[in-house]
Amino acid sequence: MSHDLLAYCDTCKAPVADGDGALWADMADVDRTATNTQAWEMLETKQEAGALSFSAGSLMSYPEPARWQVHHSACNPSPDARAYAVEVHRCRSWADLVWWTAHLMGKTWLQHTDWEDLLQETAEAAGTRITPATPPESHR
């Protein structure tokens, strides 16, 4: 079976076969990012003329998003994590990736993850988590 998208394990860097792993986010990391982001906003933003503002320097302390990870089941460093997981066989085509993006956009916590980075890396064939089997043609 040919796939449009391939998944590569963050631990061993080998391809993840269908049924042998998942793309996942640790919900404890997502919760931590959400809490840290709320604290950053309280400390770093100011209300001016009806809009929120912050200094460019304060962006250096903006919390890092929770990272989506790909692992073989045997390589997963946190097998007991409270994870939101998508089995790799459910994310093998561009249509699958679009479907999951639409689905995840309904989750209030998505903004606290690096899903946007994962999509951009995949589209640029620069990703190491989800990568096109053949580089896509971009029409930017």
C-alpha cells in the first residue's frame, strides 16, 4: 500500500508502520502550556485603546507550545501519559491531515500545541514527524 504521508519516530527516527505507533500530544504538557500562557498574558499584556499590547522583548518569555510527537509503541518515552493520540494509519493522506486539522480546530486546547508547525513542516517536506512520501508542489 502506498501512502502520501509517512510518519517517523521521534526516538529512533525510523518509519512507523500502520498499527505500530501514533501521533500524539501529552495533555499534561498542553495543560501546562495553557496555564503558563494565561500567566504570561496577565503579566505581559496591557490594555491600550481597547486592544491588548505587549512589548517585543516580552515575546522571548512566551511559553513554548506542547509538541505533537510520533513514536513507535515500543519507543514511546511516556507510554502512561494522558495523551490525545491519532494512530499513524489514520494520518496517511493529505485528506486525512485536513480532516484531523478540521477536527482538532474544535478543541479549545489546540492553540497550546505546535500543530501549526507540524502542518507547515509537512507542507514544506521539512518535517521529521509527518513527511510527504514525495515532496508536494506548492502554489504559494
